[in-house]
Amino acid sequence: WTSLPDICSISGFPVRLLPYPPFKLHLPTEGARKSAVRLIDGSFLVLTVLSSWRFEAFGVPLSMSEIEALDTYMKRCKLGPYRLSRALELANLGTVASRQELEALRSRAARRLDVLRHVQQVRVERGEPEADEWSMPNMPM
């Protein structure tokens, strides 16, 4: 991915500058038997979904298999404790404690998304050529 010219359609960030592998999002295509694959910043998508509480990408609702795949991706790439299935589970429990935990998770996700946007903006402005030179600053998850 570090040599691909693609731009993430969700974040607007060059895929080649991601310090972790892009997520392969499968989108349905009209009249085709196969889905189209887009390489996106999976962390950006997860944080956006948690912050906005809109479980969709490109106007298409995320399926449970996509949610599970994003959870696996976030864990495999060690991108923090942000799991969409856990957020849904907390929302469905409906207890005071689960609502508080969900609100805390969403709040942390929104802060993390703000930091991620800033870091990506700085990297694009600097025109950083190599993803290997970058690492995410230490921040609370």
C-alpha cells in the first residue's frame, strides 16, 4: 500500500502515507456479481462512525460482517479500543452503566478523530514522502 497513488475517499488522506495497512471495504455495485473494493483508512471510518453514530460508508449501511471485519482490523493493527460491535452491544443493553460507557467511548473516539485529522493534515501539508517515518503520537485511547 505504501506505493499506491490512491486517496482514501473517507478521510481524503493518501493511502500510501498511512502508518498502518488500509482497510478493504467491499461496496455493492449495480448489475455486477462482485463488489467493488475500496482501500480506506479503517481507523478514520471507525472513529467517524462512533462519533457520528451513523453506521454507514458512502451512504451504504455497514453490515454486521463489515462491522466485525472493522473490529478485527482495529485489533490486528493495534489502533485502540474502538470496536463498533461493542458500541452496539452497549447501546442495546440500555442500562445506565452501559449508556455511560458508550458515551465515554464515543467521546474518546471523537477526540481521537480530531487528533487523527490534525496529524493527517500536517502530514499532507509537509508533503511527507514515506509512511515509515511517521508514528502516531502517544495519546489516551
